[in-house]
Amino acid sequence: MLAEETFNDKQIHILQVAETLFAEKGFDGTSIRNISKEAKINIAMVSYYFGSKERLLESLVMFRTKNLKTLIGNLVTENIEPAAKINKLIEIYIHQINSNKGIYRILHFEVASKKRDTTFKAFNELRKNNFKSLETIIKDGQEKGVFKNDISIPLVTPTILGTFFHFHMNKEYFVELLNLDTEELYNNYIKTNLTKHIQQTIKALLIYES
């Protein structure tokens, strides 16, 4: 896999084009020829930079998710209370995923199909790293007596993401229900109301009742 620092402007352009096509047509429904045509470059250039379509997908996963990994990793060492860290963690998750819906749509299909072990392993490593960060934050809160001890930590992330993806997968329903007539209103609702709702839900799971 390529390191993100090595990506030049042409590589990033190819990744962005591939992401759009993979999200629209699926990985199997997109060819290197499709990507090169849409990106307006020679087919050989795609192979030169990424080697294969599978390696391109693997690089795309890292390119789009590395920022999430970095932000969550930095959050662990930030000098704020555990409850504030959890709230910030939720904000990071929701913002990053809402801003990169294409790659998460691709990943959802790839993980479900299990056709490409390399890509699945790359994504699984990301999830493991993020889980370790979450676990560190929660255990710190437990040691400080802020969080309950009977918490199923592996279920916290699915609770966060499950709520978001249910909302997003039923976009038309919620747009009509909540009068979110424009994309700006929809995204702002996610940033404020939905994020706050998820924070309150996780708080209820983690923190002792006063």
C-alpha cells in the first residue's frame, strides 16, 4: 500500500475519480479503463501508480480514512476529561463519515461481500486502532469513577455509527419528516441535532446517574 505522503496531485485525482465510480457502479462494475477515461489519463498511468485495481482500492481506503485515525489518536492524549473526549469522538466520527460518504458506501459493500481480503484487512486494522483509542478513553473514565464499569465497549461504536447510518439510509423519509428541504439544512441537522442526540445516548450508556 502507498503511504499517503507519497500521493501526488495526479494520484489524488485518480483516487477521487475511482471513488466516485466505485460508489456509483461498484468495484466489480468499474474497470481500469473506466477510471482512466473519466480521469482523462492513459490506462498505463493507473497501473504505474497503483499496480492493480485492488491496490488502488486499498490506497483509496487509506487515503480517505487516515485523517480519522489521526484525529482519534490525537484525541486520546488531549488534556480534557473523559466525558468531553467521548463527545468530541462522536463529533469526529459523524463529521468524517458524513464528509466522506462515498468511501464508506464502498467499504460497506466490500466488507459485506468479503471478496477482497486485502481491502478488508486494511479496513479492519483501522477499526482495531480506533477501537483501542475508544477503549483507552473509556477505561480512563472508569478509573476516574466517571463511567460505569458494566459497559460493553465493543458495542459503543456500533451504537454511534448505527444511528448515523440509519438516519442517512432513510434520508428521504427524514428530509420530509423534519422539513430538511436543502442539502445545507440536512447536513446542518446531522452536525447539530443528530450529533447531540447520539452524544446524549452514549452519555446515558456510560455515565452514572446523578
